[in-house]
Amino acid sequence: MKQESFDPGLTTTFSGELRRTINRDGSFNVHRKGLRWRDVNLYLKLIDTTWPRFLTIVAVAFVAINVLFAYLYIALGIEHLQGAEPEMSAFVNAFFFSVHTLTTVGYGNVFPRGFGANAVAALEATTGLMLFALATGLLYDHKCAEQCADGSERARAVDDRRPR
């Protein structure tokens, strides 16, 4: 439907093509232009990705976070990690201590000594708890989005959060 001009009631004349906002099949006839911060949602992108890519991203993130914390422990001084194995390098000791702390396993053979090392260990344990909670939610949503494609309530809820 094309009209020459249309006054939408705001004392301006619109001369573009008039189209329906909602199509006859119920879908929206709205197209976004440009990119806003709310459109860049990493959580939803991780739900929509393939399983191999998702698991690779989680594994790479896990290793990267442990490497980051290992370097923090080395920057503080490896002597602040008591019980470090002398036959392993400082980085390997710090990395394995980081893995034990991030996963909250805490074997106890290596432990932090001093305020700085204890503060980093506490921050890392808190980070680990939050990241594992996030990863668990992503695993559930990823699996549910895949299984609930039959139009169930959960699939619609996940789909409604996706930017169009």
C-alpha cells in the first residue's frame, strides 16, 4: 500500500512507503538498524552456538583464567605459595594451585601465605564459583534450546530473549 503522504498526527508529513507493522502471518515487520550494547549478548550467543564450539570456548576460558591467576601468583612471588614442588617450575606450581583453587578442590599440599596471596586465592575461589554457576546455566540453556525446539514453553522463553 503506497500513499503519497500521511500525517501521523505530529504535524509532520511522512512521504515514505507505508507498510504493516505486523504481517498477516503474525510476524513483526520491524527491522533494526545499527548495533546497540543490548544486542551483543554473549550469553545468548553461547546458547546458540554448536556443541563443539561451546565446549571449546568453555575449555579455553578455563585454561586462560587459570593462566591469568598463575601469573598473578608469580607476580606476588612464588615464595608465597607454601608447599610448592621443587622439581616443577614456578609457573607449573602456580598453574596447578590456580586450578585447585578455581575448582575449589584445594588439596592442601600447596597453600597461600601472606595477605596478597590469600586475597588472590579468595578472589579466584569466588570467581570459580561464579563461573561454574554461569557454565551450568549455559549448559542447561544450551541443551534445553536444542531439545525444546518442538515449541514448548521453555523454548519460547529462550527464543523471546534473542534479539531480532
